[in-house]
Amino acid sequence: MAITSAMVKELRERSGAGIMDCKSALQVTDGNLDAAIDHLRKKGLAAAAKKAGRATSEGLVISYIHPGNKIGVLLEVNCETDFVARTEEFQNLARDLAMHVAALAPQYARREDVPEAVLRREQEIYASQAQATGKPPQVVERIVQGKLDKWYGEVCLLDQPFVKEDKKTVSELVKELIAKLGENIVVRRFSRFQLGA
């Protein structure tokens, strides 16, 4: 199938990817727009994973006060350059994440931030619950891991379903922007304040 400039333009508008990337994705998928979007997303997420180790010393601290002035959030998001920190996409991400923290009240930014004692306590609780069912040890281990993953989705910001689009996690949202902007992005830390809490 011949790839037209109109097809490339439409894919570029829908995906935010570069012209050559859009043209290549359409060629690989024989002009199928939805398949091309999936192709770009997979390619972008793979590229985002490669950028994960790069230093992030720029970025911004953003504040969000929920209407009614009873909940407030300070959030630090880092990137590699001040150029990216000034982009509208990066600033929108920071605002969205601050609003997300206000709404869903995560306790930790990422799994690695959970203190070892808290993690051990959760594992012990889930293990005793699973053992009470009389399941074999290898099944108990899988049950504990499944419950831990669910718990991480409740208490860790990056594991939570994004408040504006709950089909993707906050981590997936960040990785999509990494793929789009071409720089590593790290949610460094946040503080959530609630009146009377």
C-alpha cells in the first residue's frame, strides 16, 4: 500500500511522533493506522527503557491546591535538560501527577521507596492468609506476590492507575512521555498535605 502524506500527518497528530518515525511505522504495518500507533508505542517504550539510567538533574517542583483549599501537594519531577523542563508536555505531566497525588493519596513514589519493615509486615500478613487456605508452599508464594502487586498499586504512585485515564498506570504515562520527548524523566518525591490529617 502506498503511504500518503495525509496518512503520515494523521498518524503524527494522533501519536506525537516524528515524521520519519510515522512514515516508517505506516510502512511496517501496511498503512494500518491503529497498528502503526501500537508499533510506535512499543518502539517508544523500548527506547524509554534504555533512557532509564540517564542522570536527571533538571526539572521542576510544582504545587497543586485542590479546590476548597483542604488538600495540597508539592511534587518534584526531574528530567535531563532545562529545555525539556520548560516544555508544555513536561509541565502538564507534573501538574497531572500533583493532582493525581491529591486525589489518590499514594504513600510512596515507587516500590523501592517502601521501607523494608513495612514490606516484610505486608508479606507476613499475606503469607499467613494464604497458608490458612491450606495451599501448597509454591502456590502460597504466588498468592503473596499477587497480593503484594495489588498493594503496590494502592500505595505507590508509579503503580497506581492514572486518575485521568485508569487503563494505564502512572509509570506507563511517564514512559510514554520519555519516548515522546527523548529524555529520562523521574518522579523524585512528593508531599501531600491534608487539613487536619
